[in-house]
Amino acid sequence: MGNGNVGEAVEQNKNIVGSAVVYVRLDLDTVQKMFLKGTSSFGSADIVEIYPFSSTMMLSRLELFEKQAEITKNCRGDANIQYAWLASSKGELSTMMKCGLGHCGISTSKCTHGFGVHLAAATFPFASASHCDIDENGVRHLVFCRVIMGNMELLRPGTRQFRPSSSDYDSGVDDIHNPRYYIVWNMNTNTHICPEYVVSFKVSSATEGLLLGSKTKNNIFGVNSASRSPKILSRSESSTVDTGIASGSRRGPTSPSMPFPVLIDALKNKVSAKDMEVINMHYLQFRAKRMTRDDFAKKLRLIVRDDALLRATIVGLQSKMPPQPSRVIKTEPY
């Protein structure tokens, strides 16, 4: 079964119980294909090892998870079980297997949407991969899980929320209609998350750059080797954005400038329609000089919610543009 059939494989592993959908345990091959499919658009990822998550306590934890799923289903009408990826480290894996997920320390640097366990949706393993610690052999580790989400509430980036806002909700997401991140509150980690497989992998140097780029506050549009502020020009200054990518050269970027409309158009199939409306609204403010270029860059990063995705989009656009001397095209606002 090819990678293109991953969605079909997931569909085949769902049980329909009444009107509710129950995601069952997937086989190892399907998990592997989901991982490779989800990372393929960002670069190469070589699986070092993939194995079932097992321990002497696994059976009892699985029973606890299934009981919680039944409780949530009875209360909400649907347990809303989803597949998701959890970033881990070599040390955390050992603790997780011996003591459960609830005994692993939660890094606040990974808590972008409230203080809870952040998992990436099944189709976005790259989102969690950017938060993986690298072991002494250059290997990262992701845990494939089933997660009881129940009723989900929208969590804004930067919120300091650490529990449901009301008894109507069980968990949180970054986007109600097209979630990239699932947030399970710390008090529910052992009952609402069922770890099932560990995927250990290495990435290419190019992909490594994308992963590192998503964790830093450096210019997501790329900077040259000299540290400087992002070269993003407003419409009143230019109709383009400088797409120079970091390199070992001291010369300025030699790639062509990229019009903002081109970048925004490329994002329309990668973010939700609602997010695109917000991006376009901010862009209009940007063109009207009611917003600085730095503010626009920050807002774009917050809306897309994935620096690696944004950077990969720009790199992809850059590769399609013919090389020419770097220049800035001056235009009048319109």
C-alpha cells in the first residue's frame, strides 16, 4: 500500500459504533506510512526504528483509557478519539514506559496554546518533530498515540490556560475545524492519552534546518550569515519580500525577491479558510501602512502556527523562481 493510501488505511481502521466513530489501534505498517507521508513534504526522514509501546503496566493503562473513553462517550455522546504524535526524548520514553505519561515533566517551551500536553494531529508529525530532543546518536523520537478529546475548545496562541474554561469542554485545539495541535490538560494525561508506538528517526541536514528554524525567533523568511533584522518590506517600500536564505557566504542573498501576494497565494491551500481571511486582513493593513513589517511577520507566524511550514513554503517557491541578481522593485501603493 503506497503512501497516498494512508488516509484510506486510517478509514479502514475505524469502527463505526452507532453514530460515533472509534479509532482503533493501528498496525505498525500503517503508522510507518502515516509518518513518512506526513513528513514527505518537508524533506527526508529516515526511520531508525519503530516498535510498539509496551511495558508491564501497558495492559492496565489500556483498560483505563478504554474506560475513560466509555465515560466520555456517555457524557458527551462521542469520546472523539483521535490519532496524534507526541514529541519525546530518549529519557522521557523510559520514564513513560515505567511510570506513565503523567510522570514526565512538561516543558513550558512546548506549551504554545496553554499549559498542557501538546500533540500534533496524525497528518502533521513534523509539527511535533520540531520539538523533539535529539539523543547522542542524532536520533529523534515521536510517540504515536490515541487521544480522547471529547468536547474541544479553541485555544489562542500564548494563552496561559491550564484547565477547561468550563465543564462543557474536555480539551483544546489550535483550530476547531482543522486542528494541527491537540492539547490535553495535565490532569488528564494518564487517562486521555494512550501511547501505542515509538518512531525513532533521523532527518537530513536540509530538514534539520527547517526543524531548527521552527524553534527559533530568527526571521522565518530567511536571513544571510550576518545577523540582522528581517528584510521584509511593506507595500509602500516594495512589492516584494527578500527571500535570501542563510548560508555560509558573506555575500547578500542572490535569490529573487518574492512578491507578498505570491507567498499568500501559496499558503491558501495550507491553512484554513478562516486563517486566510485573517492573513488577508492583516496584509491590507500592512499595505495601508497601519502595521509595521515586524508586526506583520509576527502575526503571520502566529496565524500559520508552524514556522517550519512557512519556511518550507518559501523555500519551495524560491526553487521555482529563476535566479537573478538580488534587487528590490519599487512600486507605489495601490
